Amino acid sequence: MKTISQRRNVLIFGGAGFIGSNWAHWLLRNTDANIHIFDNLSRRGVQYNLESLRAEAGKSARLQFTIGDVRDAAAVEKAVRPATEIYHFAAQVAVTTSLLDPKLDFEINLGGTFNILEAARKAGNQPFLLFTSTNKVYGDLGMHPLATEKSRYRFKHIRGVTEDQPLDFHSPYGCSKGAADQYVHDYARMFGIPAVVFRMSCIAGPRQFGNEDQGWVAHFLYSAMQQIPLVIYGDGRQVRDVLCVDDLVCAFDAARSHISVTRGQVYNVGGGIENTTSLLELMDEIERLTGGRVEYVLDESRPGDQLVYVTDYSKLRRDTGWKPKLNVRQTLTRIEGWWKEHHSGLVPEEAREPLAGAALENIPGAA
């Protein structure tokens, strides 16, 4: 049954991307909200996501789309003005790109976020705002000793990373997302904007076009299904917790539904200790799922990679009751089903494109 809300106008920056399109689909199916997608369509595959959203909306007139860039302050301000809720997923999403072009990374991630915050402040109606940040704001976590096991690393003394972990940006990408993260937090405190920050680990699921810099779970699976060899940067024992995007959108809804508690807060969001996997373990799981063999070669580690990141999501669970429901195997099955259904239609040039390598970038937010 749909939840009826009066004049709920949802604006999604980066709404044609992976996370944004999944959130928009959820809203179309479960609420009566009007949805405004703001996206520059720069990421591959997003046009297909947009067409899927249009099909879902049908003739309801609930879906609006604007081609725009978050660096355009005037366009952002115009889009924000009627919004009652803002979800900011638009971003430069790769550590590697931030090393090659730090200025671009800065202008999109920090400048774009500032434009959205200023537009929300000027709008005068204090719209709810949710910003997706990243575990990269915690740096390499070198202060936590690790143990080495046959197929993975693990923390020796902690189960997962809490919000009390000191910030240590460690890369241009970490700096830009971390500074934006802090701006959102401070605008909530200083200007009363009911804003929430999600610092996210590895998000995976349908509508994800994985590549070597973003979406590594999908990238591994697509490569295996197409018999494309992988390049693993490091020894493959690096560990992340995986959260299915279906669970993530429920976390978005939980944060908004409990706004009296969540406003002004920062939350670590991920699959948690029960949904961890290393690269080596994920390849084994993919082989069990597909029945094929994953071919790979090893290469040197890349800058900014955390050997282990595991989310402690207990704060969000305490404040909202949310917790993940889908495990890593179920997430892989969902990705596989989506790929099989869609790759021969509008997506072949996207999902079939050979991809050169993979690392644990775990980028949140857009596409």
C-alpha cells in the first residue's frame, strides 16, 4: 500500500545514476511523491536508467527530469526552490580520477555540494537533505592492527568502524567528499537544515554498471559472465562489507521517517560484519553462482586503498531500527538477474564493454 503524503516533492541530484535511479524507482512504487531527477548524464548507462524510470512513471506526470550540473549554481537553485526533500548523490566518484584531476574532483564534490546547501538555505522552507559520503573520509585506518588469514585481512581489535573514528582524508577524493560531508553537517547545525550524512561502504545491486573505479562487485560478476580476465590490485585479501542497494533505499526511507532523531546526524552505512567479503572470497562466490571460473592476474596496490573496511551501523539501527536484510550471495543473484534481463536490450554497449581492472574503491553516491 502506498504511503500518501501531501506535496512531497523529491529532488534527486545524480538521480539517473545507480543509487539515484534505484531510489527513484522505490519512490515511484511505494509513495505518491513527485520526483525531480537532476543529472548531467555523464556516466555510462544512465540514459537506460532514465528510460526505465520514465516507463515506471508512465502517464502519472510524477517524474520530472532536468539535464544539469551541480557546478551550475543558478540551475541548482532553480531546482531546489520547490523541493521538500533533497537527495544529493551527484559526485566525481573515483580516487584515481581525483589523483589525475584534483581540481575537477574539488569543483564537483565540494563546490557542487556547497551550491546545493546554499540553495537549500536560500529556499527558506528547510527541506530535508540527505548526502551520501564515503568511508574514504577515514583514510587508510592504519591505526587499527590487522591479522592476515588465508583469504582475507581482518581487524584484530574492532569489529567495525563507528562514527567516532577520526577523519583522515588521505586523498583528493577523500578531501573533497570529507569537506562536503562536514559542510552538510555544519549547515544542519548553523542554519537548521534537517540534513543527514551517510558515510557508505560498498553498495551493489541492480542498475549498476561496474568498472575498475566504481562498482567492483558488479564489475567482478559481469567480467566473469563474459569471461573477461580481471586485474586485482594488491593480493586480493582486501575486505569490504557489501550492502545491497535494495537495503540502502530502505535506509534512506528510515532516515527521513525518523527525522526528529536523525536530523543533523552522521551515520556509517553498510552491510556490516555479517556481510563482509574479500576480493578472493567474492571470486569464489561468483564461481559457485555462475559455474564458471574467474580468471585474474595480480598487480601492485593502488594509492588510497584501505586493506580492511567494515561498517559498524549500530548507530543507524539504534536511531531508526534499520538493518540489512540481504546477504552477499543474494546481492550477486540480484545483479546477475538484472544483467541477464537487460544486457541484450539497451545496455549491450555498456554492460558488455571490456573492463581493464578492479580495485576496492567503494565509491558512494552517483551512478
